[in-house]
Amino acid sequence: MQTNKSALVTLISVFFFWGFVAASNDILIPVFKEKLNLEQWQSQLISVAFYLAYTVGSIIYIGISKIYGSDILNKIGYKNGIALGLGISAIGTLLFYPAAELVSFNLMITGLFIVALGFSLQQTAANPLAIVMGDPKQASQRLSLAGGVNNIGTTIGPLVISYAIFGAIGSGNKLDDIGAVKFPYLILGAAFLVVALIFIFSSLPNKINVEDAATSDIDASSKKSALNYPQLVLGMIAIFVYVGVEVATASNLPEYMKQCINIDTSDAAPYVSLFWASLMIGRWTSSAGAFNVPSTFKQVLRFLMPYLAFGVFLLVNAIAKSDLAVFYPYAFVILILIVADIFSKGNPARQLVIFSCCGIAALIFGMLTSGLVSVYAFISVGLFCSTLWPCIFTLAISGLGKHTNQGASYLIMMIMGGGLISWLQGWLAGPEVIGIKASYVVGVLCFIYLVYYGWKVAGILKKQNSNYNTQESLTH
């Protein structure tokens, strides 16, 4: 099956916005913490509101589908669903104006909640579309490509928001007027509406054949619900802890840097940007397999793509006038990612296990060291989280047949882990509990489950004879 390249380009453009807003939260958290004198766990309510909206959105989606007696996306159309989601997100950005004027934390997180509510519908439609738009065996690689675009947004987001708030990156400026947060979000809302119109008139398919989206030797019609598939149920937990460790590691990073190496919030943006750029680096590396080029050139791309992505990070920060010299040693850390990617052989189950083991090692190393070495260890978690979403998503909906959309909605629901686990780590980070540094043990526990899921799901899909690339599974 050939990939419709122009349609895929249109589709993955929406991934940019998800990344831009999600990563920008990591700047809003310390800003509101300082301005409103919040505790660390209270400031993490920004993440809770944002990611919990995905769960609420999925519940609404499933409820409406049941009321109508059929999948709502099949009724209104996939690209129309994405356009509707963009419209909902645009409404959420409007609340940033009164939130900033009134210095209202509650209004601000309500606005973020509505933005993410729209993202929930967008993701429910966009992820299955990316999976079915080509060879099923390259599905996780197409999602990695889309994720690479997502992480252009995550790389730029913290820098843009920090510039809008403080006036310059790394200036050491203090926040005088919290009203500065409203303008970038109002502009973002306008962009949501423009892209919504582009989707409505695009060549993207409004319908997909879900029977062919993920096939299995087991008759899907014999299953009454997506929840009857163990790969999905275990995958829901995997999405919960994966998004949790990713968001918690990044959102607690500015506080760690402030407490442990005396770097102010206004100077933290380049480091937060590097964390999210690390996801871009990893996803660009994995996406090399999605290109229809000779195998020899694919091997070259494995080494070229990550450093090209790192170059994008350096370019963006050069434009922002950040000090680049401190980031050059990170080029050596990227080599570990490349080796891990080579050993994964493009197999999503194996990649999940290998990258999760690397994530465990990075967090433990960060907790045992100090200074910028520990910061870069925590940042490198982004490298090893980079391809876990496409791996888990592809494995979890494999073999679901007509239940594919329902399964995708359940997975989107579990994005709430980003809010709940980051809140848990924020609570543990309190000096009266275990402290900010030791709190990263939460991420270690998350990765341990992901290792288990990668091993377990390989055996499950082997028994079902799923046609995704699990033939070299870890059970062999």
C-alpha cells in the first residue's frame, strides 16, 4: 500500500500544535508558581487540567457514539472531526485574555482544559489516519514522522512563550505583568482556525476502512468491545505511564534546576526546549525507516536524521540568542540513541523494551549525579521516550479490526497520565516528602512497566498472528 504523501503532510501539520502547547505548559508552571506563590504540587495542576481533558474528551466521544449507535468519526468524517477539534481548541485560547487580565489561575487552567479537549478529538482522528495511510508494517514509523513534526512544536513552544513572557531568552528578567501570557495564545487560536479551514478543503480521506486498519486471524466480529483485547487493555496502562514519565520529567525540570543548580525560571527555557527537542531527535531517527529509499541509504539516514534534528534545536536557540556552547556535549548522548535504534531493528515491541531500559538508566544516572551532568541525564529521557507513543499505539490497536476507532479513543483517554503522574512527582518533590531529585524515581517505575508491556504484547500479538511487524518479537 502506497502512502499518499500530500495528504500525510496535511495530516501531520496538526501534530505541531499539540507539541507547541504541551511543551509551553512547562514554562507556565514555574511562572504561575512564582507569581501566585503556589506549592510545586499546586503548579502541577496545569498539567492535571491539560491532560485530564483528554480523558474527558474521550468519554464524551464514546458517549456520543453510543447515543448515535455508531462511531461518531465515521458519521461526521475524519478530517471534519479534526477541524471541529481545532475549533474547540481555539475557543479555549480565548480564555487566556480574561485569565491574564484578572490574574486568575482557575480561568487559565480552564482555558488549557478546553484547548486539550479539542486536542483529544484531533488525536482520536489523526492517529488512526496516520496508521492506515500506507503499509501497516511502517505504521509506527509514520507516527514517528508525525511525532517529529510534533516536536518541532515542542522545541519552539517553550522559547516562544518564554520570550513573550520575559522579553528575552536567558535574560534573567523577572515577570512584572502576567498579562504577557495572553497574546501568544490568542495568536495560536487564530492559527487553529486557519488550519481548520485547510483541513476542511484538503484531500484527506473522511472515511477509513477500519476492517483493514489492523487485521488479525481472530475474527474481530466475535469481540463485543475493544476492551476484550488484552493488547489494548495493557496498552492503555502503557500510554498512561508513558505520557506520565514524559510530562513529569519535563514539567519538574525547571524546579530541579532552580533548587539544585541555581538556574532561574527565565533561564530554563533552552533546557526545557532541549528535552522536547530530544523527542524530535529520536522520532526523526526512527522515521528514517518510513522513507522509500535503498536500505544502505536508510542506514545513513539513521545517523544523519538525529543530528539534523539537533541542528534544528541549535538553530532555534541561536535565533533566540541562547548560549549554545553548553549544549554541544549532548551530541555524544545522541549516539546512545542511534545504537539503541539500530538494535531495535524497526520492531515496535523490541524498541519499546530497549528504549525503556535506556530511560531507566538515564533517570538513575541523573539521580546519582549533580550539576549539568544530572540535568542532561534527565533531559536524555526525552530521547528514549521519543518513539514510545507510536510503538505503544501501533501495538495496542493491532488486530482490533472494526473496534480500531474505539480502541484509539480509549488510548487517548489515558493521556491523563501526563497530569496525574506529574502531579504525583510534584507532591513527592516537596522538601517534607523525598525532595525534587529523588522524586524522579516515579519515572523509573513507569519505565519498568513499559519494559513488561513490550515483552508481554509481543507474545499476545504472535498468538493472534497480527500483521504488524512483531514477527521478530521478544518472545522468540
